[in-house]
Amino acid sequence: MTALGIDIGSTTIKGAVLGNTPTGQPLVGAVAKAPFPHPVTGLPPGCFEIDPHQVLHATRQVLESLVQQAPSANRLYLCGQMGGAVVCDTQGQPLTRYLSWRDQRATLPAASGHTLLQEATTLLADILPEIGNELKPGSTSLLLHALKRTGNLPAQGVPATIGDAMAAMLTNTAPRIHPTMAIGLLNLAQGGWHRQMLCRLGLDHLHWQDLPNLVTPLGTTLCKGSQLEVFAVVGDQQGALFGAGLLPGELSLNVSTGAQVSRLVNQYTPAAHQTRHYLDGLLLETITHIPAGRSLHALVDLLTELSRAQDLPVGNPWQTITRLAAQAPQDAGGLAANIAFFSSAVGDSGSLTGIRLENLSAGNLLVAATRDLATNLAHCARQLNPHAAWNKIRLSGGLSRDLPLLTALIQQYFPTATVLDSAVEEETLAGLANIASASKA
């Protein structure tokens, strides 16, 4: 049997024919890609919404390309961006737009002078550990609550993330959220949906479906004459770490658009950090929203703004700046950066200090930013487990491969640990290949 995998990312939707791992290569043939649709324009400040039908169109494009590569395929595994919210009917048709995890409406002051995030945090203060401390501006629960507060939450809807909505639209069934996607929605102490939290946020009237597994398909979809069983959507963080080969006892440093530090545990323990469901019955203790690629690309955009404003070619700015950084001193000539340019695990306001005429260069700027990234990762690792003497560090994510300096700096912070780079580039798709292989077995 041949399986296909699609990762519904926030920048790119990509897929591949999945190989027979762990004995062989995780991916077969070329990776198919389509850009994730642009947000709807003309919305109020802080709102970030996308038309789900456009996401489905892009997903189908990728799926059709994969079926052309493997006409005999009969299974489809999916992973996707966590957080965000879309409400569907019982046939999988969207009743709302997709409110992205990048949506910031919950951080804007209301008439009371408080933000919706502040009000919800106070309302849920006594049970936050039970939901894994997962209450962020783009959390599924908070965005659904925002719709409820404005009277825009469909009364008989079925809640979903965008990945769940895609699976539902492909199979014409009600969306079902896998535990790895249901962050901030489950009772980690008792299991199942956290009914008390849903009630407090006014979400208990929604149709919360049974939690699916990864063995029983949600339904089937037809593509270019091929009928495929469609399985529940897995969280992209968990999928990437599963593809990177994270093992219990290891520290995971995943560095991409954002960065996370994580470790696997066997049972739930209340703590200040986030806790999420993983795979194989394990839990993932994690700290997310650590500034990484999003902040670095903001610096690159600043450096190229004048050229773009004059419609001048900019070539490959990322390749150029990484080359200049490789030629710069590791101390950035005394230049220091704080890349917390948005609300994050390490602050919400960045800076650039130690500027002198002789050190203000693009290469030094990227080195300083990379040093701050490594510092933040080490700081959050200590927060995750202050007493751990990590013997192995599993480094993953596309940005970690683009910045060799990052590996060297991490080794400095953890001198006794072995730093293991991920053996695959498309970690989320490799994770789906591992899931497909295990399910087949």
C-alpha cells in the first residue's frame, strides 16, 4: 500500500509520497508545494483571516500532484499548523473563515481597558495547568471565545483547526481534532475535552467530536480516480520532532519560523511551561514562541527595504547575509541584538546595542541575532528543566541547517552534550512517513 503525506503549513502547503520507513527513505520522489493563501484584506486591526476554500484549493493542488506521482496511493496522512480556529458544519463545510494562529485580536484593549487574553487568563487561572498552560493570542479556544463575544460563533458548529477542516472538507465529514492538535482544549489530568474550560469560555454548546486515533480513517476522498483513506491531522510540531527522531531523555531544539525547546515525558505533571500530547502515548513538555526565523527575516526585510521600494532586484538576500555572517567574527564585533520583536516567551520588545561605526554591518547583525537566538534557547531549556544535565540535544528545523553558527553556539552552552542534527530536511513529512509505517505495521 502507498501512502501520501501533506503538511498544511502557514507559509507553504507541501506534500510527498511516503516511503517505507524506518528501514528505507522516508520520502519518495519530488516534494510538491503550493503557497498557503494570503489573508483576507480590509479587516479590523489585529485580525488575520483566510478563506478556507482557498486553502482547500491549494491542498488539492498538492494532492493531485502527488497522485500523479503515485496513482496507486490509497492513504493520506496530514499534519498542520496548531492553534487558529475555523467552525464547520457536520458535513465539513466551513461556517466561518479560518482565524489564523497569527491573529492578534485578543491582545487589543476592550472597552473594559483589558484585553480578551487578560480577561480569559483571569477566568481560567485555576485550571491553566490542566490545559497545559496553552492560552495564547492565537489559541483555538481564545479565538473561538472571541467569536462568541462578538456574536459570530455559529450556534451548531463543529470546531476545528485549519488542518482538521481540510480533512473534513476532503471527506465530507464533521471535523475531528486529534489530541496533538487539541492544544489548550484537553484535560491533561483526567483526559478528554476540558468541559469546565469550554463552559467558562462559552464554547460548551459547540459540537465537540470524539478524539480520533491514527489507525482508523476519518473517511475517504477521491482524487484523479484514486480513492484515499484520510487519517486525522497531527500537530506540525509533534510531526517534525517525530520525523527528526526525538527520543525520551533528549532535549529538542526545533528552530524554524519560530523556535521551541521540548522534552518527552511519560505522564502529566503540573508545571509553568506548556504540555502537549505527543505520539505513542507520550506527552511533550515544551516552551514555544521563542523568536527565530520570523525575527531574522524581519531584519532581512529591513536591509532590503530601500531596494524593494525602488523596484530594484534584491537577488537572494538570505544567501548573501548568511555568507557575510560566516565571514564576521563570532562576537559580532561587540554588537548585541535582542530579537524579541513580538510577544514571545522571552519578551515583547527587541533592541540593538553596542553599535559602533566599525561593527555596524549586515554580517555582524545576523551573528548578533543568532547569538541571541542561541542564548534564548539555552535560557528556555533551563526553564524547562533546571536540574537536567542534557547528554543529547536533538537539533531540528530548517533554520538550524541555514545557520551553522547556531550549532556551534549551542555546543558552547551545552559543552558536555552531543548535538545531533536531524537526518532529514522535510521533518514533518518524514514524521508522517513514520506514522504511516507504524500504522501499516
